[in-house]
Amino acid sequence: MQKVNHTLHIGCHLSSAGGFLAMGKAAVKLDADVFAFFTRNPRGGRAKPLDLDDVRAFSSYREEHGIGTLVAHAPYTMNACAAKEGLRAFAREAMADDLARLENIPNTLYNFHPGSHVQQGTEKGIELIAELLNEVLSPSQKTLVLLETMAGKGTEIGRSFEELAAIIDRVNCKEKLGVCLDTCHIWDAGYDIVDDLDGVLDKFDRVIGLSHLHAIHLNDSLNVRAARKDRHARIGEGELGLQALTRVIRHPKLRHLPFILETPNDDAGYAREIAMLRECAD
């Protein structure tokens, strides 16, 4: 198959059970030129040993088919600011192990949920996340680590741009740290990307800096703005709507980024959304 040059870089989460080459073939079948995957079971546990033959085969396939940035996602159970030291130790070990493995897979971003402070307070949570990142990040690593914008349910850290900026400010290897913006999450956190996308992006630029934004999770939301609930909807079937999300993918400050769908879909549903969004992006 001939390499396709897409103007919109879009894909979805794919199962890593069959390895990297299988994910690459699944992405091409969906007309995705980027994709995301979990580094291990999303609910935690040990990662499978890395099959370097599979990685090499994928690298050739990736080049042949024009697959761009990959977004590796840490397990949901990883809480960098947990109240219990044992849980923070798991987060530290899992992130260090994931990053060591990803050194074998170029042009991959590593995305994680900053964590929940569990009644320790936001400031303490921010300090603990930055402390973990300072222990794990290295100036020599190839992989960029991304803090994800969060909806603000419970005691989540990352519900505001200011909270993410506070983490970045405390991290030594700032050049290895960035942000993944989730459209559902920031809407649920209160940012009006339907009627004031430019204003939201201007605020992001002032508080964090758009140079730190490296990926977007493109999701509609079942909730009204500022609900702080984090319930994703299919594109065009939620409170954000297709028109607003089309403005996101077309925005000159965003359109070069990888867009990852995390909508409640099967493969056929993802293929429909990818085709629809490619048409909207043109």
C-alpha cells in the first residue's frame, strides 16, 4: 500500500495484545495514521516482555504506511500522588519501566493521569507528582512524558491549567515534559471550547505555553460544561457536538498535533468517526 499524506493526524486506542505490528495493521485498516495503546493492563499489573523482532517489523511497516506519532498511555491505577507510599512506589516503578521500554520505539509520547491527592490537598498532590517526575525523568531519554488535562472529579489533580503549570514549574527536565489536552475533560472542568475555543487556547498559552501541548484526546462529552464527571460520548452525540470539535481539529494552533479518539466505540465506530473527521478537516 502506498504511503498516504494526511492533513489530519488521527487515530484511536488500539489493543496491544497482539503486539506492535498487529496494532500498525489495525490502524491502517481504520485509516488511522496515529494511534494510542496502553503500556500494560489499564487496571495495572506487569507489562509483557518487549518483543524486539515485533518492534523491528512494526518500524518497517510504520515507515511504509506513514504511521506517525504513537501515544502510549500509562495504566489508570498509577497514582503519582497517592497517600500511600506503596502506591506511589508502584507509579514510580511502572513509569520508569514503561519509559525504559519506550526507548526502543521512536516518536512515541507517554501520557498519564497526574493522579488524585486523596484528601492530602492539591498543593501536596502537586509536590508529590513533581517529586516522582524528578526521580524518573532523564535529560537523555527520547520519550516525552505528557500530563493529561483532567475533568476534576473527586480529588483529581490537573483540572486547571494552573495545576498542570505548577507541576511543570517544579520539574527539572522540563524539556521532557508536556501536556495532552482532552476535549471532554477540559469541558467537564469548565473550559468553554464550544463558544470560546480561542480564549481557552490563549489561556493555555499564557499559563502553560502552547509549545508544551503535544497531543489531543478528541472526545465528546455526555455532560454539561463544568460537571466534573468525565463521561465520554461519541463525536457529535454529546454536549460538545461535531461543529465545535471540527473547529478543534481545524484550528491553526492545533491541527498539526496527533488526535486520539477515546470515544465509546468498536472498530467499525472508530472507522466511521475517523472518516467523518477527515472529511470535516478538509
